[in-house]
Amino acid sequence: MPTPILMPALSPTMEEGTLAKWNVKEGDTVSSGDIIAEIETDKATMEVEAVDEGIVGKIFIAEGTEGVKVNAPIAVLLEDGESAGDIDVNALGGSAAPAAESPAASVALEPVSKQSTVANGAAAPASIAAAPQPKSNGRVLASPLAKRLAQQEGLNLGAVTGSGPRGRVVRRDIEKAVKDGTGKAAAPAAQTVAAPASVDARLYPPESYEAVKLDGMRKVIAKRLTQSFNQEVPHFPLNIDCELDNLLSARARINATSPKEGDGAFKLSVNDFILKASAMALKKVPAANATFTDEAILLHKHADIGVAVAIDGGLITPIVWKAEEKGLKQISAEVKDMAGRAKSRKLKPQEYQGGTFSVSNLGMFGIKSFASIVNQPHGAIMSVGAGEQRVVVKDGKMEIATVMTVTLTCDHRVVDGSVGAQFLNAFKQFIEEPAAMLL
């Protein structure tokens, strides 16, 4: 009996997604565990594994199709002896249109590597050098570590020559490609569209601009932030100045002890200290580590901190779970890893959904201070400005100190002004005396 392949739910809240790519074509034989397709949500691209073995009898949804509903049939597997004529679409749970009828059907269904695809799911330009690599079911053979390193470095695995067993790409191959400057993947291309109907041509003639299609991430960001700022969350900001000289000195001493190369090498950033201090302050002022619901206020037991990361097309907040229990080195490693995978949209939903508090740092861009919009369901978000030398008064004398302004935007339904002030004072104490975070 034909077995339907349904659009999977990649997160508890997912209702629809984009079928970015097929790794198989009609007539291919697949086994349980084979990667058969890639699905895009608003913030991530996930691989879909076959749960049964069989022959791909029919593909209903073409590559690049957006708005595919969860549990809709996207393809069907046949057993030995069955043919495409045995498929009853209605019996599979839906009336999916054949892939050939989709506007995106002209996209080749031959498998390509992740790094060689562009934003709309089409194959990368032929100008990208891609040396043929040994493949299994259309996938470049590579170790999990090599795949992760390739994503972080923006490499096209298909252009990297593997030196492992059966031509498998391993860590040393990625390191060599980085050193030689080969295998760089093309930057994702934005998909342009015709002039939007909502644009008044008298103000903006069509020839005067290029319209870039809204992707799923930008649509979700616009919807959620509008909902948060204009409809649901009563915001208010609090700000405080923190002196960084002790922190900078401690950071320099710690980084000086780190090996320069190898697996043990690390380099702490100021942001790593900020995340740790935020976690410690949330534990010291638990009322600030809260979420509002219509029935109750949730006081969270752990400081699960979302770190705002800018990526192509929007913003994502990977989460450092139980940050209060982790050392600076571990926080630093996790943030670097998740930020790298976030930029290639390879985070898993459980790595960026949830959390209890957010930190957004624009100090590296020279921004002195700013206020963010609360990232629901968090009760507050802290915006971090640049550290700069300022004149401060100490004991009636003017001195020069490195000062950083932070702004806490609070959801007034759950974090009152006094609670926000207590949190900022606790944060300031930890930032100005980093050794206190060890107590």
C-alpha cells in the first residue's frame, strides 16, 4: 500500500513551511533515515528523514513551494510491485497538486548541497566552483564536525575535496579549504518581485526601486513585534551606566592564559561577561526573570538567556540555557557555535524558542544607547551600548573611566519599575566587579 510522506511539524507552533529542496526524485529508492528533503521555517532549515523504505512514487509539492501546511502529503512511497497508478491522492489525506503543475516545478529536483542553494530554493549560480564529491543518496559524504565547520566558515561542501574514507570530507579538509581560500559558498541571493500593489506609483515609480520579497522570517518579525509593541505589551525603559575597567582588565588576564591554538583555545568577549552577569542578576532578583500569562505570572527557575544575532533577512535569538550554571568559557563557546549556525539558518527550533530573558548588544557598531522591543514571552530585554571613555566624578575628583550604558525594556504587566531597577543594580555590581560572579 502506498505510504504518504507528510509535511512535518518542526516545532510545536509550526503551522506551515517552505519545501526548500528535494534530495530525491521520483523513482529513487530510499531507506529509513535517508535525508529526503529540506524544510524551511521562519528561522531555520531542517532536514527531513524517511521513516520507511520504499520507492519515491510521486512528488506532490515542488521545490521552493511556500505555505505548505503541516501534515499535508508532499510525496508518496511505493512498495515493491506497486506503481504510480496505485496512488489515490484523496486516500492519502489531501488533494495535493502534482509538482509539475507548480510554478516552481521548473526547478531541478536533482540533489544539491545546502551551501549551494539560494534563498528561494534554486540552485546556486554555475560560476561557483564545485568539484564532484562522493555522494550517498545525493549528499556529500562528510563528518558531522566537518559539516558544522563548513557552515560556520560559509563553505560549499561540494567544492571541498575529501581525504577521509571513501572520499569523506573531514575536519582537516575544511581547515585546508579555509587556509587556501577555496570552497567559499555564494552569498544567499534576495528574491525580487514585481512592484507591490500597495505602493503608490506616483510616489515611487516602479523603475526607481527594486522590491525584495518578504521571506518567512521577516513576516514573522513584523507580526510579532507589532503585536508586542502596539497591542499587548506596555513597555517602559530603564537605563544605567556601568564602568568596565575592572572587567576589561580581568578579561585581558583570562585571555592571556588561553592557548593560542587547538581545541583548548578560547577568547572571551565583553558580551560573554554581560550574559553571565545578566544570568547572575536574574538569580539575585528572581522577580525580573518572569513571564506574564492571563492566568498567572511564571517565575522561572533558571536564567535562559536569548542572545540577539543579526542574520540575513532578520534577527534570531539563540538561547543559552541555564546560563547561571555555566562558566564564561562555556557561554562563549555556545554563543559562537549558535551564532555561526544561526547565520546559515541551521539552528534547531529548541535552540531559539522559549527562554526567559533577552540581551541585544549593538556596542560593536558604536551605538551608545538604545531601547529594544520586548521579545515575548520574555518579561524584559536588555540593550547594551558601546563602552567608551567618559569623565566621571569620584570622591569629588574628575577621572577617566570606560563606561557602558545599558537599557532595560520591561513588560510592565510583570516587571515593575522597582523590580527592573533592582535587576539593573545587581547587573551593575557584577559587571563592575566580575570576581563577584564567582561567589
